[in-house]
Amino acid sequence: MTSPLQDGFGRQIDYLRMSVTDRCDFRCVYCMAEDMRFLPRQQVLGLEELYRLAALFVGLGVKKIRLTGGEPLVRNGIVGLCERIAALPGLRELVMTSNGSQLRKLAKPLAAAGVKRLNISLDSLDAGRFRGITRTGSLRTVLDGIEAAREAGFERIKLNAVVMKGRNFDEVLGLVDYAIARELDISFIEEMPLGDVGRSRGESFCSSEQVRQLIASRHALLDSAEHSGGPARYVRLKDHAGTRIGFISPNSHNFCATCNRVRLTVEGRLLLCLGQENAIDLRALLRRYPLDDQPLIDAVQQALQRKPLRHDFSPSGEVQILRFMNASGG
């Protein structure tokens, strides 16, 4: 029997974020450059390779898999892949992060395939601003996608908003109201210094504490010990029990002591830390050993002993990792 995954600091690894594509139909200003070059197809893991790695990690004790991108719903065959992964014995839940652009047609098939929870990016409720932040996105399409997801029967839906001064900080309360009206959760995220996006992030940086104070000016907040298996810290709204508010604070509130996750890029690199370059190439091992998982298992377990204790993001705006967010697995 293979021993469960544990890093060199004794942290149990039971959460895999798996990118199924680096491509996206948006070009969000915090995620990628406007003129992006995506991976050649031969460098991208096939659906069978993605499934094989999912099964391998579940066999090693992973209980939660999140499918990410890029935008995972632009990957051909994604619903079938979800159905196969969701059926793996021992997996507690399959979840997904999406920009919402494809949910009008895919929300119900995803729920039927076994995706339990959905995170949907929504950074603005103003159509012009939304277009400015995403560069190519349609707010109406995403809002329709959210409604389709609400009707599809997911166990829970959460909105994600990356908060930036000068772009959408003044919409925080409006986004909270939108979530309350639909009994959705919402998380506010500090922008991460990944990739050169052509501007100084320090000028637009907004801390989770600033967001919390703004929300507290209108709503009574109750601290909560709830967690969804990821880095968000949650509060409840005293007068709106149907909505949780999360804060993801990679710059101002390092959450590494309880890190339980690794990331797999669509080119097969296992990132041991989002904020470091430590990684191993699983694609080469997949293709060298098509019928034997043991070399991959050995490589993963050995690599985890080198998982860093923490990342070192700061709100200064300096680019600390050249890798773009879309190449990091969402």
C-alpha cells in the first residue's frame, strides 16, 4: 500500500489543483498579458494523461481535485474528463474554477458529470469595467452563466473577485449585495505578483483587511472557522445566513503553514508552491513509463520533501515569478 502524501514539514497533501489548459477566452489584466502565446499542442497533456495523473494522486490520498485553466471549459472533452475523475474511488469532491463564459451550455452537463462545487470569477458588475478587466469578456454572458449554474444543482457556488484599487475596489459592496441576493458565497482575492502584466501591481494593490473594513461598514461580520479545503478565511454575515465571505490574502496574510495542496500545470509540471519555481516534470515520466506508475509515485513523494515552507509575496508590485497565472493552474 502506498503511503499518503506528506511534505518535509509534516503537512498532509490532500488537494490537487489540476490545469486542463493554459488557453482562455478572456485576457484578464491580473492573469496574463494582452498578447499571449499559448503552449503548442504537443506540450499539453492529453485527456488520458490528465486522467491517469488524477487517478494516481487520488491513490496517494488526494481527496479534492480542482480543475482549472486558463479556462477549463474551453478544453475539448472536459465534461467526459470530469465524469471519469469524479467517479474515482476515494475522491471526496471534484470542483472547478471558471470564468463563467461557457456555463450557459455546460453548467448542467458539469453538474451531471459529478462536479460538486463551482467557483466563478466576477470582478465587476459594470459592463464597461468588466470588459476593461477581462479585455475580451461579456458581462451579460457571465451573468447568464451564473444563473445557469444556480439552476444546475451544484452543492455550492462561490464568486471570486480580484480586488484592485482604481479598477473595482469601489464595487466591493455591490458585489456583496449581488451575492446576498442570490445566496452565493463570494471571496475577495489580493492580486498575486505572477508574470509581467505591463503595469505596477503595487499601485493597485488592495489588502484583504481594507476590503473587510469596507464590508464591515455596512454589514455585521461574524468570524467563522469554516473552510473549503483551500486558503480562504471566511466570515458570515449576521443578517444574511445564505452567504459566506472569504478572503484570500497571499500577500498580507501568509497561509502557508496549513498548505495542503500542489498544482499540476497542463504541460505536466507539478508545482510544489505557487510562489516558488520548485517543480518536477511529470509529463516526461508519464511518457517514459506508460504502463508503470511507480516511477511517478516515487518522483512525487521525493519532490514533496523539497516543498518550500512558504512563498514570499509582498504588496510592492514587483514581479516575483515570471510564470503567468494562466500557466500556473488558475
